[in-house]
Amino acid sequence: MGGKNIRSIKRILVATGLTQESVGAVLLARWLAESIGAKLDAVHVIEPMSEAAASAVPGLAEKVESQGREELEKFALTHGLRDFAKLHVAVGLPEHEILSLAAEVEADLIVMGRWGRGGMKPGLLGANVDRVVRRFPLCVLVVEPEFRGPIEKIGVASACTADKNLELERGMELASLLGQDRISMIMAYEVPAGYHMVSDYEDAEAKLAEVHERIARGQIDKARERTGTGVEVDLRLEVGSPSKVLSAFAEAAGLDLLIIGAHSRSKPAELLLDHVAERVLGSATCNIWAEKNPIEEQKLRDFFKHLFD
């Protein structure tokens, strides 16, 4: 059996703004950590005041930080984190502090709410979660503001490539850990421009469907071998723009979680989101797991370990 390409989730870091919009992320992170036997850390980041303000009002910065710790304690007590998670308060730019703490505690997954203090804006991500998902080579789970209960329906987006499928491996392993025996996989593809020069549309679509199904079946076999699970995969092929197809599929299938690849296949842009992942993150109405390249994740860990040492 081949070795897994994905990192096991042994430690989870959930970021909270202590707002109603972050409750879903906190509750789902706690449930997931408990369900798969992972440790949980929770962090609240306080954005620093200006040097002028701190100088003009001595002691205010310290008081704000102290108040933040008290508020985090109350929030943790209210939402079941107090005796379950290790609590952290940091001062600085949220995305920087979240990344630093994730590296320090060796987190395998960052969990964040879809929206921030600005409230619910369907189709948009909060600024902090957008930057974390976009820039950091760590797996990120983007959660809806309302906790909808345990994850029971998992779907995986498959890219039309013949190489390894990290998203599928993650979906199969997660389903197995959660005691589920079946997941869905959607492979969306488009008929290329210029097809009419060599074929009619129906023939081109039929041949593409045949090729993509062969690719998908190969991905499923490889993922099952690498993860060693018996999880079944319900495959669906659909012609259309991948970003639109994936979002529509997640809603129609009633998914609790859609796992997408947020790692670019091109070397120069390996720390950036590809356009499909970006659009799905902005339009989907379920929880989204952005799977990242574990090689880049390890580079990040090594970099920050060097800084801490």
C-alpha cells in the first residue's frame, strides 16, 4: 500500500473574533477535534493600537489586552472550550498572528468563520479568512457562521488531472475517521474552444466524459490504496464551468463539507489560490475545506521553526 500524500490532523487551531459570526467555526472545530481525537487550540487576535494612541493614554494597550483575555475566557466557557481547548490571545495583524501560532503549536488545520465583524455577506469572505486561505500553505476549514450540526455529508471536488488527488485522499480519510462509509466526488470539465474544427459537440462531449471518468476512477483507486480505507465514492461528471458546477453541486447535494484543492499546480504561483478554488470559496453555501500542498506546508513549518529557534 502506498503512503498517504496528506498530513494527519492531530492538532487544530480555531481563530475567533468573539463574535456571533465566529460561533459556527468554534463549535465545528470542537466537534471535529473531539470526533477525530485531535488537540484543539483557540486564538483571539487583538489588533494593536497606534503608537501615538498608546503613548497618549498610558496603560490603555495593557488594559485592552487584559480585557481581551477576560472576554475569551467568557466566550470559551459559553461555547464549551474552557476545559477542552488551549486558549491564546495575541496582539498584532490577525493573519500574521494566526500563522505564527499555527507554526508554533504545529497545527495541521486552521478553522475560521466565513465572515468577520462586518456581518453576513453571502458570496464574500471576511478579509482575514480570505488572506489566511489565500496566502498560507496550511489546510484551512472555512465555516458558516451558524453551527448546523455534525458533518454527515462530505463531497470532494476533483481536478481533471491524472496525478494524485489530495482532496480525495482527505475526504476518504476524514469520512473513515468520522465513521462514514461513503462520500461524493464531482468532476467538472468544459468542452475546449475550437472543438468544432475536428468534431461535433456531442462527439467531443462523449469522448471527454469517457476520458474524465477513466481519470476519476484511477484517482479513486489510488486514493483508496494510499489511505487504506474502504470508503465508497459516488462519482458524478458534469460539463460546465468548474466553479459554478461545484457550488451548485454542493447546494443540490446538501453537503455539510466540500473539500477543494487550494494549491496551484503551477510552480510560480504555488502559494496562491487557483481561480476555481477562489470562486468556490466565495460562492458556496456550505463549509469548505481548502486542502493545501503538504510540501509547501512543510517548508512553512521549517521556516518558522528556524525563526523560533
